[in-house]
Amino acid sequence: MNAYVGTPTSRVDGRAKVTGAAKYAGEFAADRLLHGFVIEATIPRGRIARLDTSEAMKVKGVVDVFTHAHRPPLADKDEAWKDEVAPEKGSPFRPLYDDRIKFNGQPVALVVAEDWETAKFAATLVRVEYEQEAFATDLESERGKAAKVDQPHKPRGDATAALARAAVRHEADYVIPSEHHNPMELYATTAVWDGGGRLTVYDKTQGVQNVQKFLCSVLGKKPDDIRVISPYVGGAFGSGLRPQHQVVLATLAALALKRSVRVVLTRQQMYGLGFRPMTIERVALGAKPDGTLDAIIHEAIAVTSRYEDFSRNDTGWAEQLYKSPNSHHSHKLVDLDVSTPCDMRAPGAATGVCALECAMDELAVALKLDPIELRLRCYSDRDQTGDLPYTSKQLRECYARGAVAFGWSRRNPALRSMRDGKELVGWGMATGVWEALQMPVAVRIVLTSNGHAEVSCAASDIGTGTYTIVAQVAADALGLPIENISVKLADSTLPQAPVEGGSWMAASSAHAVLGAAEEIRRELARYAKAMPASPLAAVDPPDIILVDGTVAKAADRSRAVSIADAMRHGQVERIEKEKLNEFAEDKSHARNTHSAVFAEVKVDEELGVVRVTRIVSAIAAGRILNTKTGHSQIMGGVVWGIGMALHEETVMDHRFGRIMNANIAEYHIPVNADVHDIDVIFVDEPDDHINRLGVKGLGEIGIVGVPAAIANAVYHATGKRIRRFPITLDKLLN
């Protein structure tokens, strides 16, 4: 039997998804199901002066309208509303808690009716009057009020003085706008009333146990009262790490009405959820004439809400990439009247590395150095934050292989020197970096004597392929065909798992599977050794493996007994083992993934239209568990990077504190016509230190560096340096 780990294995859940058998949160049926429609605030700050539901309640089919003045009890204390990934500082948002308005789009009422159309119509009859207060939503006009937040990167040397005396200097601001999640699946919850006060809650989430604990906490319920299930997620990318308000509203209504309730947010309403915060990134680099760095200064000012401090690491990534004896990093927040930002694919790195890599390109131009050569001269073999070696770092090989695949040696460094007919051609590159994180995860495996294994874990699969990875690792560890493995995920009653994010779930869940499978192997070895005339009687247990449906000697697989015979001798029909896998804290090494991204753009000189015609992304991320789904992950990240560079921007009218493009018609994302050739290269990167399988994770690294590579290519093509993203034709033409 062939091994599955490391091969291009098709998704085990693929058939369910393409045939429609896979059910999402808003698709589960329930008897006497009610539907809720959310009414949102139309001011950014103030209070509700009057809320009249009388006309809505007259509509046939309307069951109730929940408001801050008419709802079941909710928890009072901030701690009750803090889920496992909530910001440490602040008071989490509480839907329908009181009359205060914190942001435009805040839910102020929930209309519940026998069908969705009735609920939506009745919502138009609810009259809400507000007392508006002075508000602010513009980061740039409020940047003077920014307050510094603690960051893990401490200053090294005197970066300000070193910058001042540097032979070559570059300093600039890079502005990355707010971006909103637009996953295919709308945010939805179906809260099914099971009777006796118990609910089964089908929710779009990246962490079912996080949501289950949160709901019990805010609604005062016991753990057995609420079960949360999320078998499939149609994209989340960080937006589902925290429980969203629709899950509270649907569950609250179901408990109050003792009936099942479904709440599905509209596309526009999803713009009232979290978002990637707008940042102003100041990067200053000082270098010697040979290109080696004397100073790195990276300072970010970012948006947060008035009620919570949300921040991520925008400014410390140079510590993992480039040697410099002097560095300074700072991160500041501006409190605005908006909802709390949230994680979006590669939070902090997608924005911070974009600014850093654009600045490195500008420094290369000033030094008249090839952009790759500059990075190689500044290359750091250690994480300078703690002066630590890496578990592995094959970034040099990424530069080399990516450059060859792209044809970088044919690049003419002169601006506006390359053409294809009427279009200017530009070639740019950038580096990517992300963390290789690992989290505690538990897995249960049930092996039956017919050679079938069920693997279960509360982990979510947000579309990244967790079902498939778990099946691959289990098949190899148990010596079974992958068709004999079934996987159950994303049910709060299953063995514990954290929220799925940060690129940690593949490595974390895979090693939990190995742990549980090892327990099964030991038990099967014991049964097999005790069989009459067993070929394994004299074999030491550690030398026994599971392979091809047998219990066998590792060095001589002809000495084997079938798993079925071993279990029969042990008089068991099933073996059940559960294992919590925790990773020992190890501060002796830095853990990161890396990439080198090369981009080709073609720019219409007269119209300013930019096309990204080629991307080569060379990835060093340890062992790749599934080269097929891994390739898909990187491609998806690259497409999103194209969106960051050229398309995505949440536009707010600061006179009203209201988002003006809360739809996919005007919030631009890449479509098929915007995506051309994408070449993904996985660089071999053995890593015996990070974990048993040498796995690092792929979810985030694919996007990091892509916007900068495109921006640098646009500069090479046009001679115009655009530091305010996205790069739109008006900026090029002006």
C-alpha cells in the first residue's frame, strides 16, 4: 500500500461538496423553523432614543421582535463575553444589550417570523430614532491620537542615530486600507430546539468549542444545554475565529420562543462584522554603500474600535528576515467608532511585510542593486528578536528556484524598459514570512475489526483540507487504505481543539492523530504477539508496525498477522483510543515559514489598467502533507494578494461613518479575468526539530509578500511608486 502523507491526495470531502451533500450552517432543516432578520443601526455613535415595533408585530407571520428592551437575560460582566481569542483589553460587543450605539451597522433588533421574506418585510416597519453623538471614523485625521501598544519586539541598538548617519537612507509611509471578508458562505446560524431547554446550534465558525463555551457563558446555560456543530465552512479566513453576533441572536431567540430559529446575515450586513484594520506603515531603512543594513525602523498606526484594543504584529517581521545591528519597531492604535477589527489571512504580516518589502525594493533602487541581491546581502540566519537559530530556513533556495522559474535573469533593471506591444511590462519580487505555530489538539480513533477507523476531533475544516489531512495521516499510521478512514470534525462534543487559524491546524491535528494511532498500535502489537505460533512473538513491540491491514515486523513485513486476526485473538470488536497532543515549549529555536514571490505585470500606458500576468511563488514550509491541497492553498493566497495589491478597499464616507461599498459589486475582488499564470514551487525543507512530521502549515504564507511583489513590478513597469493601496488606474494616471 502506498503512503498518503506527502502525496497529491484528492479531498476526501470533495464529492460531498460538489454534489451538494455537504450542508452548511444555513441549510440544516428543523421542524417549525422560524427565521430572523437583523435590523442595523444607521448612525456610528449615540443611543437609541425610541424603538417602535408595533407595526411590525401586526404583520401576519411575525412571531416576535427582540430588542435591548425586550429580550431574555444576558450576562453582565465583560469576562462572560470574552471568547478564547478576544483581545485582552476592552469590553466585547454585546448585541441587543443596551441602547448604546457603538458603530454603524450594529444590530439593534431581530425580527422573527415564520419565513424569511416576512421577517425582512416586517423589519422595514420597525421605527428607530437615535440621538447621535460626535464620532470619528477616519484614521488619517485622527492619527495624532494614536496610543502605543505593547509588542514583543524590543529595540536593538540606536536605530534613530544609525539611520541619521547611514550612507543610504529610505523612509516612507505605506497606506493599506481596511478590507472586509467576503467568503462565499454568508454568516448563518440555525439553532435547533431539542426540547427541555437544549439546543443544537449549527453555526458558521472556525471553532465550535469556542462558540459553545461563549454561548453558555453569555446566556447562562450549562455545557450540556448547547451543542455546536459546523461540519463545513464556506470560507472564513479569520472572520469566524470569534463568535459573530448572529449566533447569539439566533440562540437567544430559540431559547425565548422554544422553537428552532435561523438567522442568515445578508452580504451587506456582514460588513458590520470584523475586518482587516487600515494601517499606516512607516518604514525607514539605513544602509551602507554595499547594501548591508545599519538601521531598520518600522512603525505602524492601525484602526481599532473604542471598546476593544485589537492589534497584530505588523512591524517585527524584519527581525526574522534581515540583519541589522539597530532596529526599532512600534505599533499604535487609534480608537474609532467602528466595530472591532479581526484577523484576516496572515494578520499583521500581509500588511506589515507589504510595507517592508516595498521599502526594500526602494532601497535596492537607491543602491542600484538587484532586489534579490540586496536581500541576500541582508539575509539573516537567526531570528534577531531573541538571537535564535531557525528550526529550518530555506529562503535562499526559494530565491534561487523562484528566480530560475520566473526567468529573473532576463530582467532589464531600467524603468519602463520592457514592453509587450502597447503595454509596459514590469517584473518585481518580494519576500514572505509567517509563523509556524502549533496548538494542543485531542483526537479519538475507533478501530473496528473489519479494518475501518473513525477519527474524530472538534477541529474545524474551513475549506483548507483538514478532513483530508487527518485521513491521510490516520491511513498511514494505521496501515489502512484511505477509503477505510472516516473523519468526524467540528462538533463541540468531540475531543478538544482550538479555533482553526494561524496555519496551526494541520501540524497540530496530524500529531494528535499520530498519538492516538500509536496507542492503537501498541494494543494491536500486544494481541498479535500473544497469538499461538505468532510470527511476532519474539519481536520487540517498538519494532512492530501497522501496514497493509496487518500487524507486522518493520524490518520483515512477511512476518505479519492481520489486524482482524489480532483483534479476534484479543476478543475485541473495536479499539478506542483518545490522545491529547501537546507540544513542549521550546524557546531555543525560531519557527517560521518563508517564501519568495515573483510577479509580472502589464500596464496599459494610456488607460493605466494593470494586469498581473504571471506569479511564481516559491514556498519553504517544512514537509508538505498534501501537495495537491497545499498547492491550492498557495494559489488562493496569491489570488488574495492580487486583490490586496489592485482591488480590495473598504470605502467609508466619514461624514456619516458608513461603509459605501458594502457589496461585491463595488467592493472589488479578483475574478477569473484577473488571474493568469500562477506557478507554485515547494522547496524541500527537512525539519527534524519542529515536530515529528516536520510540518509547518500553509494557510497564511501564500498571501504574504504578494502585494509588494506586484507593487514593485508596477514601479518597474511605469516608474511610478504607488505607496497607497490598492494600486488603481487613477493613481497611475495622476
